[in-house]
Amino acid sequence: MEHHEFNIEGGDFSRAGYASSQVKKILKQMGVDVGIIKRTVVAAYEGEVNVVAHAYSGAMYVDINRDEVQIELRDEGPGIEDIEQAMQEGYSTASSAVREMGFGAGMGLSNMKKNADELHIESEPGKGTKVVIRMLLNTTTGD
């Protein structure tokens, strides 16, 4: 199993996408299917940008084995008041400054859900959010 950790600084849009681009490089080096890499990177990027846009700080933890990639994003921030509402396309709590930079369109969580094989979100308002993305690498049956 491979384990990687990336710190994510809230508000640092100049580095938004760094962790997900590193995940892409790692998966390419491992020879993972291009379609799976694309879906994984989209989900990871959306999560990473959510941390940058909404939290004070956070981290991305990536565990890879021959069967799956698990990405866990944890942040210290305001949390999500209503996860079901936040999952709706177009719903956003991003500030106007974040929107002016081209982020915060309210597609992050819904794009994560569309691309992940499994998505779990836990959040405590006033404390932060934990998102777990699971991508299956071995999709054949009967192994």
C-alpha cells in the first residue's frame, strides 16, 4: 500500500490543485486506467478546491493499493450545515471574492459524487468536514 499526505491551506488558490495533480502523477506511474485517473482527479480536485475556498486549513490523505484509491479530505472550517442541500448542483456558500476568481459555482460536491465510486461526507458545523472518496481500481469480477 502507498500512503501520501498533502497539506491544504485555506484561501491559497495559487496552490489549489497541487495535491490532485500529484495524485494524477502517482496513478499514471502505476499504470492505472486513464478513465479511472480522470474520475479520481476530478473528485480529488473538487474536494481540494472546497478546502481552499471554505476552510482555514486541511489535508488530503491518499491510500492506494492494488484494488482501490481512497482519498480522505479533512478540514478545519465552518463545516456544512445541510449536506443534502450542499449536494445540489448550483448550491454554493462561497464568498463573492471566491466566485470572482472563478470558483464557488456550487458544482464541487455534486461533481465529486458523479465521479467517485463511493463518497462519504461527515461535517460538524463550526468544526470542519471530512470527505472520503473511494475509487475502485480492479473492476473485474471473480478475482
